[in-house]
Amino acid sequence: MNTPQKEGDFTLMTTLSVSALAQSFNEVPPDNIIFGHTEVMQSVRARMGKVAAANVPVLITGESGTGKDIIARLIHSLSPWKVGPYVKVNCPAIPGTLLESELFGYEKGAFTGAVGSKPGRVELAHRGTLFLDEISELDPSLQSKLLQLLQDGQFCRIGAQEDKKVEVRVVCATNRQLEAEIEAGTFRQDLYYRINVVNIRMPGLRERRADIEDLCNYFLDYYNRKFNCRARPLSHEVLEVLQKYHWPGNIRELENLIKRYVILGHEEVITNDLVAHEPDFLSSEISFDGPISLKKMTRQCVRELERKVILKVLQQHHWNRKQAARTLGISYRALLYKIRDAGLPSNRALRLRQAEKNAMATAPTSGAAAD
């Protein structure tokens, strides 16, 4: 990869704010809005600053709407190769039959309709950054070509006889668990290790609730100016509702909510929308035949919600109980007690269940069963 013109260029860049570098590159929020005040986002900022100068692949993970695209852009704008092109490829948006030609280009006569040669986006990103959004959607055949690009910096246009060499920094993003995709056989393990040299995990909005008010004020000001509106600042009551919401769509959902509020002009747009999408934790049946014990019903609902949270965290960490305990902020012993109390399977039960599955998969099929 090409190196900076002057030694110390990157040192100079790191003394500037993220927004100062990125504003001219593309319209992005200021750095205090992107990274907020929470410890988890300050960790993202520190890791991003360290990796920007190094020409290594970066994998950005996180739920939809957490800002993975912005982080990819900032990595490019903070790098010594910021003067080069930034080329984004939204993998699921391009049909699989067309994605290969879009990525790697083609030669004249390579297929019907190829009346001329066309460079692909890999070639267009030469001496810059190639951002592959939702990399998990890439077909296995294209995964092998991407692996070649990462290994030796070479690729081949469709219909070409010789490989081309490019210098490109690859940044990938996904909202899926690629480890699970590898187990399912839909994603190459060797490619995963190539793109995951440095991992940046974007936290969900519910992990950075302290930033919600600042995000609301930023979006409110932005869309008031964009739509020439005068929507008032949100009331304290509505901000409390926003703080308690679970945000499945993360920052993108919050942005769209504020956009609707600015256009329609009344806070009921926000409260009604959030109530409609709030999950129903009260799944227990209520009998109105006699007196209702509010204390008992509340206890049941809290226990059911706690069970769902613990189960989801355990699944996220592939049933590693020590990691789950750290994520939940409780002791390992407390988690073991809660697992038993919630009736969740123990590690021993999981191992026995997996052993049974493996035995069934490897057992010879009898003639009667085959029939």
C-alpha cells in the first residue's frame, strides 16, 4: 500500500478532531455526537484511532442502525490514504449474478451485453478504501475471489486472462454472527480470519442511553434546518420515554422518529409509535374471575423478562457463562444460581444434548429407516 507523503502526517491528523477531518469528506455528525459520553463508545473511538493508520483489514460488527458506515468513513478519513477514493459496496443490494461484475469488472465480450470493458469497484478503490457492507451476504464463489485480493492484492476481471494488482484497504461490516455463518457453511473460515484482523464492535443504542438526549437534539436541529421547520425541543417526559425504550433499530430508528416529529410537529408521534413497538413483557395470562395480586403478577413478569435476557446473553456468548456474567455485570456464582432458578439448561445438559445429536448424525441408516 502506498505510504504517506510526509513522515508525521498521521501524527498531525490525530491532533485534529474527528469531525474536522470528516466534514469535508462527507457530511457526518460532529465527534461529540458520534461517540457521545459513554465508556463503550470511547473505547470504539480509541480503537478506531489506532487502526486507522495501519493498512490492515477491519471488521465492524453490530446491529443494524448502530453507525457502522460512519465508522468506516472515519477510518478512511483518518488514514494516511484519505486522499484516495472511498468506495462502498452494499452487498445485499446488488443481485448475486451482478455482484461479481460490480466488484471485479469485466472485459469486452465476457458475456452477452459486454460491449466494452468496465472496471469494478475493487479497481476504482485503488490506493483508497473499499467498504463491503453486510459482507455475510457475499456468495461463496465471490468470497474466494475476495480472499485472493486480501492475500496477494490481485484479482481478475470477468473474461480476462491475466490478474490485475491493486493497493486497497478493505473494511467490512456485518450485523450477523459470522461464527454462526461459518458453522452453517455459508461463510468461509479462512476469509473470516483475513477480514477480522481488527474488530470494532458497535454497541446498540440501549448500551449508550446517556447519549440519547444529545442525539435527539442533534437530529432535531438538523431536520429543522433541512425541512425549514420549527419543532420545539422535546419535553422531559418524552425524553424519559426515549430513555426507557429498547431501540431494536438503534440510532437509525431514533433518527427516523425525530424526523417524523419535526415534520408532523407533535410529541404524540413519538409516544404513540414507541408504545406500538414496545415488546409485550406481560405474556402471562390474567384471570379476571377473582382478585388480582399485582405484586404476584409483577414478580412473574420480572422473572420472565430476566430469563429472556439471560438466555439471549448466553446465546450471544455461545453459552460461555463467564463471559455472560461479565456482560450482565453479575458474579459467576450469581449467574449459575439464576440459570438454575430460570430452568435453563446447564453446560452438562448442553454437552449431553450435543453428544446425542452427533451420535444420531453418525449412526448408520438402516434399510427400514431409509425406506
